[in-house]
Amino acid sequence: MSSNVDHPDPEKVKEITGIEPAECPGRDETLSAIQNHKRDSLKKIVTVEKNSLPDKSQIEAEKRASVSDE
């Protein structure tokens, strides 16, 4: 990989001073919302597994079925 990047001339680059980095109010609001969230307001849910993987007996039955079809 070649490094054909044009680097600026350090003598021509001006240094910017006196500017503070921008604050991120969205981050502070998000953290505050997470900290003040009421867990008791959440509903209790039950998750049911719909697509389970086959067990060994099902795999063996499928193998036997495919061999007998050939």
C-alpha cells in the first residue's frame, strides 16, 4: 500500500485557539433519561422460542429419509 497522501505544509497551517469543543446535550439528556427511568412501569412479558433447532433423533430421521429416497 503506497502512501500518496498530501500532507499540509506545517508553516501554512494556522492553529485555532480559544474555541471550546461542542458539548453534546443529547448525550446528557439520554443518560439522565436512563438514570431516571422507572422500572416498575415496564410490563412483564414472556418469550416463547418459535424456531428451535432439531435434536439428534430428528437429524438421524431426516438422514434416513434422504438415503431411502435415493
